[in-house]
Amino acid sequence: MKPAVHSPNKPAMLFLHGYPFDSSMWREQVEHLAAHGYECVTPDLRGLGQNHFRGEVASMPDMARDAAALMDEMKIDGAVVCGLSMGGYVAFEFAHLFPERVKALILAGTRAPADNEAEKAARAQQAETMLRAGMVPISLATLPKLLAAKTLSDQPEVVKRVRKMIVNSDPRGAAAAQRGMADRRDYVSDLPSITAPTLIIVGRDDPIRPVADAEFMHQRIRNSQLEIVEDAAHLTNLEQPEAFNRVLFEFLSKLVH
């Protein structure tokens, strides 16, 4: 296979993965965009994948700074920042810390408000479970929420792939990321100040970050568009990669002059 040739006219892409996954979740998007001349940056976020962070808390701002440092290493000044779920929280922090580096923003399966006390307590409990019993119980509890019923019944390879990412996660890193999400700030006040073109993507059947969360952001981010992916729950890019890629590519095409 010939190496991808990056087009100087097309913005780089920064993909920020969800929890408790790793950068491999973006494989279909990277392959699709690389074939069309886009350079893609896909870090493993702190404590997850091959990023073996050891600490009590992996904060969203630190994850954003890590991504910026990787871009520096790759000599990439700016990028279209795409974050799914926890990656969306990191994207908010990246846009807050480095607004001049954001060519456009893509928010998938995420939300702006911070956790309430009950949600923080649930994250603390889940972190304790991971450290005590590992990731298998977490995979069993979360798969029915992460994936739509149609995905669970018709796409066994996707189910296996998602389960493998969860089970292979380091419990210590996953617990640190859970604490980081619990501690994240409220991003609602950031929304009116976002000026970069923004694409908001949500699965029609997402019980974790439902359509209402996406509509909330769409109403408050001025230059935004909302796309709802059918037959998908939380992991839209994995469940319906062709639909996700089509929406993504159409959005990016508007940025290229």
C-alpha cells in the first residue's frame, strides 16, 4: 500500500476517543480521510490504550494539553478537532485552551453540562469496581448502553471489538479517567463563544447522551449543524461508519476552499 499523500489544502484532523477505549476506535474514519489527503492525529488519551499514565486523576485539561503537545511534535499548528463522548469533553477543553488551533469542531455523543452529584457518585463507584474486579464487569454493564439493539443483534464483530477495548483497558488508567470526567467543569458557558464551524453528531438511540443533549448544544453554538445517525446509540462512528464518514466528509468539504 502506498503511503497517504497529505494535501496542504486540507486541514489536519485530531481525533479524541471515548471512554474507556483507545485511538483504534477511529480506524474507519482515519482510513477514509487519509485516502482523501487528510492528515490524522489519533492519540491514546491519558491512562488508556498505550498511554500508560499512572495517577489518581486524568483531567480533561491535561488530556487536551497532551493532544496539543503531540500536534507540536508533528509540527501541526491547527486541526479540526473531533471528540466522541469523553473525547468531546477533551475537545471542549482544547477549544478553550487553544482556540486559535481549532479549525473546526466535531462533537459526537457528548454534552456540555458537568456531572451532577449523583453522576459523580456513580463514577466513583465504577472506579472502585474497576480497581477491585477489573474491566469485565464494566463491559457487561455498559455494552447494552453503548450499542443500539440493532448493533448488538446484527454486528457481532463490532460488539467483540468494543468489548475487547473495554476489557483490555488498564483499570488504574480507566479509574483515573473516570475521576477526571467527574471533576470536569461545566462547558455550557463556553457554547456561545465557540466561533469555529461545529458539527454535532448523535445516535438516534443513544441512552447515555441522548438527542436532547445534542440539541442543547446546537441551539447555543451559533455556527453549528446537527446530524442524527439512525440505528446507532453511543458509538456512532463504530456502529454506522459509512453514515458517520459521509456526514464527516460533507462537513469537511465545506471547509476546503
